[in-house]
Amino acid sequence: MRSRTVLLLAAVVPVGAVAAAVALKAGSWQLSVSRYAIRLSPTPRRTCPDCKGEGGWWSEGPYPDGEMCWCWDRTQHTLRLRPLPAYDEIPF
Ligand SMILES: [Zn+2]
């Protein structure tokens, strides 16, 4: 009985340490999950007629600058699950 408990703890601890954050992409959104928050972030739309999924382009001229496409300019949503420790940051 005691050896089963030890084996179970040995199997659970590495999984908890590795799974600090997970990110999934679906459509034009990216879902990031950590123990502290769930975040839904916009990504460029693959079917965008202007940037064709690149998210932006470089302007031309003597001083080229990057411009962000309109399809990527949406609000990011974050749901806090627990307060952050003073010494830690959200891993995404
Ligand atoms: Zn676009």
C-alpha cells in the first residue's frame, strides 16, 4: 500500500512541473492556459485578403516600417484563476 502511494506521487509530480502552460490554436484565436490564467489571444486570419495570414506587411519608402493588419487588431481576453505570486509572471 505504501509503495503504491510513493509510485503515484512519483508519477504526478513531474507532470505538474512540466505542464506550466499550454497553448492551443483554433481558427484565428490562440488559447493559452497556465495555473494562473486562461488567455484568448487573436492571431492573423488565414483567409484575410490583405495580409493572407501574415498579420501585417512592411511599408515602402526610405524608412520602412511594419504595419499590423486590421484582421489581427482584436481584443485579448484574460481570465485570472488565482493571484500571481510576487516573484512570478504568467508564462505567456
Ligand atoms: Zn490580415
